[in-house]
Amino acid sequence: MSRIEFHLNLGENYYDPYEFVDTIAFAENLGFRNVWLGDHFVPWFHSGNRSAFVWSVISVALEKTKQVKIGPLVSTPIGGRYHPALIAQASATIDNMFPGRFLLGVGTGEAVNELPFLSNRWPKWNERMNRLTEGIELIRTLWDAREPFDFKGKFFSSDFYYLYTKPKTRIPIYLSAVGKKSAYCAGKYADHLVTLSSKVNLEKLRNELIPAFKQGCEDAHKQMGDVLVQLDFSFQSPGELLKSSKSLGFYKRDSWSLRTPVEVERSGDSVSVEDLTQRVHFCNSWDQVVTMIEDYVTSGATAIVLPTEAGRPVVQQFATNLLSEF
């Protein structure tokens, strides 16, 4: 088995901002080189009780570390909470100060975060994806343009756009996708694909997402990028995990359309054991986790994202049991 790259996703619930900074520094010392933080206006569930502005946390964490790359997973430049020009400016500023250490993850978003900025209107997926791909085009143009330009899109238009502080390196864009159409868009408009094992099993990854991603890259006349899979697994039994029902609303089929953290939390009560067994890999040992990772790599993943909101203890376990195996 060739060496696999591991990323950490530390989420955005439970902790105050500086605890994330300390955990990222801890992770870097253990050997991790890529760390993601969730970008939410509100937490996924009401009892999370924390939701810092991730861009502030990222800047401080980069200052306190030396090599680790950090980014939001994911930001949503669809013209609700974020106009793409603001994402372009924020990203360029960070890369200007910390060249080559900023990662940009983007996606079509969740209602829970976007509704307050879209006048309580939640667009259909097709509109959100069209907004996102147009937004990516504008972001790239702002990064690259050496003189002011006009931009006439369906969703974003102005006679004068120009980014005066430029990035110092080419910032990689990771697009979040769980279906064929979004995977194709990741290939055509972004650099890399990131997906979720809770929504995409091995067969779907191998037979649907990766071929669509590859086709998008080919249609854009560029080399195929990386395929990141966020791996959801647990050493608890399904019954034990159900006791944490307040945090399980994410596993509902259309969780992207749940409108408030209170609604997400309540929806966790209706998650069943069957729902969990379809979404979560239940393991009895680290050997099983290693085998599962090998299966995803064989199916086309080039990197594995390890999610945790438990902080240093779990990060230490990841380092001890996984970094040394690959």
C-alpha cells in the first residue's frame, strides 16, 4: 500500500476558538500537514453551543504553526453569507501572509447557515451549484487579473472588479460533492474533489463520483486532481451512538435543507439504527479502520479526511494508529 495522505477535520462545535488553535499546533507536532475547520454561522446542532468565525481562527492558527496547511471545509460563495469577491479577498490576504499554506474548500451550502443571508429563501440545488461555479470563476479571475475588469454573470455582475492584494501562490480549491453532477463540477471548475463516506459508499465513489470528476477534469483540459474522502467511523455500537442523538441530525437524508440548529437537533431523535449503519462505519479495532482506508484508496481516494470534534485525545489516537501505518 502506497503512502496515503491524511487530513484532519476539527469541525466547529464544542470549543472556544483558541482551543482549535492549540489543537492544530498539537496536530502539526504529531505529523499532520493538512487541517480543516468547519465554516458555519451557527453550529450543526443547537447544543453545540459554539460557532466561531473560522477565518479568524485560521489566521491565528497559521501564525502559531510553521508548516501545516489550513482551510475551511466548506465555505459557500453563492451570494448569501459570502459574496465570492469576499472569499477571493480573504483567501488572497491569508495566502499573501502565509504563502502556500491556505486551502479553500467550497460547496453549495446548507440552509441552516445560509437562510439568514438569503432573506429566508433556500434555492434549489441547481441554482446553488450554478451560483457556486460562477462564483469560482469570479474568484479565480480576481486572483489572476492584473488590471480591473467587468464581470457579467447571471448572479454576480459589476462594471469594476479588482483585487489589489493578490495571493502569492495558486490557492487550491476543493469542491464538496456527494453526487455525479457535483463531482463533475468539481472536476470542471475546481482543483480537487472532497466527499463524505456517510453519503457515498465505496461502489458509488468508484462507479459514479470518480468517473464524473475525471470527465469534468478532461472537459476542462486539465490533469485530474485529488479525491478526498471524509471517513465517518465509530468504535461505539449503533445503540451507544444513538444516545448522542442531538448531534446526529446530519445523518438525515436531506440534512442540507434543515433550517435551524434546533431543527437539526430535533431531527436527530428520528435517526434509527438502520440509518446509522448505512452512514457510519462501525469498527471493533484500528486494524478494521486500516482495512477500510485501504478499501477507499483501492476505490480511488487519494487522501482520507479524519473528522473529530473531540480534540487532542482523538488526534493523538489518529497519529498513533494511522500515521504510522501508511
